[in-house]
Amino acid sequence: MLSRIVLIFTAILFMAACQLEKKEIIFPKTDLSKTALIPKPLKTVSTNSAFGLSKNTVIYTSSTDSNFEQVGQFLLEKVKLKTDLDIAINTSNSEESIDRFIYINQSDSVDLKTPESYQLYIKKDSIFLNAKTAAGAFRGIQTLRQLIPEKSNDTLTDHPLWLIPTGKILDEPKFEYRGAMLDVARHFFTVEEVKKYMDILAYYKYNVLHLHLSDDQGWRIEIKSWPKLTQIGGATEVGGGTGGYYTQDDYTELVEYAAQRHITIIPEIDMPGHTNAASLSYPILNGNGKKVKAYTGTRVGFSTFDARKDTVYSFLDDVIREVASLSPGPYFHIGGDESHVTKKRDYIHFVEKVEKIVQKHGKQMMGWNEIAQGNISASTVTQLWNEPHNALKAAKNGSKIVLSPGEKTYLDMKYDSLSKFGLDWAGLIPVDVAYKWNPETYVEGLSIESILGIEAPLWSETISNSEELEYLAFPRAIGYAELGWSTSENCNWEDYRERLVRQVPFLNRMNVNYYPTKLVDWE
């Protein structure tokens, strides 16, 4: 640690001395406060000059936590992709060629109020990024990535400079939980497709990916103690396709990829309804009294586990144990929605019993708002999609609430009557409707202290590949990122739509098939 600090201060002194010998660059005037950052930071102050990112820039990181060096490495890779610059990280060379540096610093400042808070101080010769945690540093470098212009300035010196406006940014998230859900059960999405989705989400400071891993149409994760779940249940999907599933190695690969982007994967095994694929694999689990057949339609509510059968809970104990052991995050989602053929007393019995199994395996239970009918623990998180009264009941009991109202956040809803994909049972959700609501006041009587955050679910009845996924997700998911991170005062539609236009180069670079809504004046 000491050697790294000495190295950095040596670089500072060296550059200061060199400035006496080198002709000072006269940078054009800039305005940091006018940059098109999404989510919008808490506070931005401009000092009207520029930091010239170039081949001679070096990244340094705190050595107190190896994760900070990983954040620096991530930044280095993204700078290379955007600018084709090969810049060094934590170099021990104090050569004359080093003229500017970026320092990613682990700080114990009391002004960093949350684990994801960060501070950016941008000067002409240095950028300091302060954060308490690597997660905070990672959020900060997403801001820095957005500040790097698309084109270099080749007129100020003998090599190209990418001019980053100077000033300071003080930033922190509004909500602890900022999530997206992807339904890989109705249609299966490959490991690479999920990774691409995470890359885009990470750029906009999402920190949760909720994977809907099972439903009537398919079972998507390998359970070694119950192999027919993927052999049989994984072989179908909506429309009669071949389905697919993640091996445990595949799932671990996704979890690790997410962790590198400071995203937590939350696994969902839907129950006691939405369980036809599981019961098709093992008919002993079935509780609706009918012969189980493969299902490739989109109707809901007809399936259920047998809530009074011990075998069902032995099965769930194995499933939860295996999936929980692969999932380092704190939560295990049990679904719990639309169990229409489960008798209410059986449903309540089931939820309360499964909650104990989830807790036994070291996780906090999550579930859709229907689970609040049971006597659930205050540690269980309730996800609101359609019943505010159940969310209020859970909050009164001490539970935290994740807001995913269907009429505002469901990414599978059509934008408008011209949408190629999507449904409309919750209504059309144009880009402005998706953005122009306040999660803090959406549910009357729900205090902000009870809101864990927001999540944008993407159900996959009408989509089957990345191109179609992106069509429904973007640009609406970008707006949800801002609603989850930025203060309500900083969420202004007219301002946002102007900043959204300037995300096009990134979306194009990532080959994102976003929906070009007429509500935005795309360049």
C-alpha cells in the first residue's frame, strides 16, 4: 500500500515539474454540468477546462483492496474499446511520457454515505475517483466512461486527446436495489445473451439481475439431485421451440460475470403455481389433479404443486439448497404469483413452509406481492406488481418492498400500437410513461423507508433472442436506471429525453436494437 501511495505522489511531483518545462495546453471551455449523464448525478460542479485522456495517461488504484485494481482494469478495457488507447495501470515507470493520471482511491470520507457513493474530482492533469467500496468505484467509472467523448481532439498537441470536462461530481444512489428481471423460462436465453444484457445494465448502474428460471413452459437450471428437471422440463418453451437450460457451471459463470460488474443475480424458482415444467418432469409433485402434459402456450394459473405432500417439500429443499449454494447474493425468489388453482389455505401453508426452507439455506426469501397473504418474516422482501394492499400489509409487518408495478415497469408491455413485440394486458407503456412516475409516492401510504428499490421485469412470451429482448428493454430500461438512482428532483422528462438522445453512440457501439420512439428526437 505504501509503495503505491509513494508511486502516485512521485508521479504528481514529476508531472508538476514537467509542467514548468512543457508548454501548457490551452483547453477549450467545457461545462461538466451540461454532459448527458444517465443516471443524473446528485451534484455536479463545472470548472470549465478539460482533462486530456491520451496514450500517456496512467490509471492507478488503491492497493488496500484488490477489487479496486479490478475496477481499474475494467476501466482500462473499456477505454481501449472506445478510443483504441493502450493505457497503463499501476505502472512503476516514472517516465517523461506519463503526463496525466486517473487514481481510483479507496476513501473513508464521511461524505460517502452509502456503499455505492463516489466522488469524481477532475482536473487538467488528474482525475481522482473516491469511493469506500469497489462497488462505489465501479459506479463512478461508469460515469467516467460516459464523460469520454466519442471523438478525439487532434489539434492541441502532437497526439490525440479525448477531452473530459473538469469539475467535480458527488453522487450516490436513491435506492439500494436497482434491478432488472429477465424471464429465461418462457423462452431460453443463452449465457452470452444474458452477459450482453448485463453489460448494458451495468453501464447505467443497475446492481441486480433477477433471473426467472422456471415456469410452466420450461425449467432452466440444472439440479443434480433431480436430473429430469432439465432433461424433460428444459426441453420446451413457448411456441414449441427446443428450450434449453443452464448447467450449474453455466450459472456459476453468469454469477461471476455479474459479480465483476457488481451486479447480484437473484434466482427465482416460481412456486406453487407456474410449475407445469417441474410437474411434467416429476408428476408426483403435481397438485391440480390433472394429467401433466408439456405446455408451450402462454395461459397462466392452471398449475400448482401439491402443498400438502411431504415429497414436494423434500424436492424444494434440494432445489433451494443447490441453487442457493451457487448464488452468493442474499436473496432467493420463490415467485408465488398467479397460483389460481391453489386453495388459499394451501397457498398460505406453502409460502410459510417454503420461507423456512429458504432461511434454512441462508437466504432471505423474496416473492411477488401475493406472498403477503401469509404470515411472513420481516426479513422477507415483497415485490409489488399488481396489489398495493398486499405490499402495504407486508410493509406494516416490517418487510421491504421492491416496486415493479405492471402498468409502469413491465418491459414486456408494448410501447404503442405499432410495437412489433410485447403484450398489452397492463396497458401500453410509451417511453415517457415509463419515466414520468415517482417510485417514492407511487403507493399511497407506503413510506420511502419501506422501499428497497425498483425492478423492471421483462417476461419473454413474445421474444426469443437478444434483438427482440433489446427492442422491448431499451430505451425504457435506461429511464428506470435513472428513477432508481437519481433524486426525484433530478428526474425531469424534458431534460432526460435530451440526454437520452446522446446515448445513441453507446447503444450503436453495443449493437443494441433499441426502439426509436417518436417521443425522442433521435440524431
